[in-house]
Amino acid sequence: MSMYELCSTREMIENIKDVLSLRLGERVVFDRDVAREIGVTEVNIATRIKRDSPPLKEILLFCAKWRVDVKSITIKKSC
């Protein structure tokens, strides 16, 4: 049985940046772009990163919209 470990909020944001960068033409993606895409404010995303409290509902909706596997965003890849 394998154990899954949840990514930190920062790691989740970075994973979303990777998805957006690939799909939007290999451009640099910032935290504000992720905030806009998942429907939260820049201040909210910064606060959540600082507190390591991911906006899971918004991330799930992002994954559904972009047809991305939720595990690829939220679970550490070393598992």
C-alpha cells in the first residue's frame, strides 16, 4: 500500500503554473495569473500560501475546467 502526501500550497500553485504555462504557450505564469484563473484575489492567494492553506475547492474546479488530474496538482510526485 502506498502512502500519499499532500503538496504544500506553494507546490500546488507551482503545479497549476506548470499547467497554465504549457497550455498558454510556454509563457511565464505568476501567482496573480493563478489567482485570476482559480477565482480568488491576489491577496487571498498570498495569504493562503503564507498559511499553507490551499484553496481546495477552487483547485478542484480548476482541475475540472482544464481537465487536469487532481492528483497531479495536489499529491507529491515522489509517491
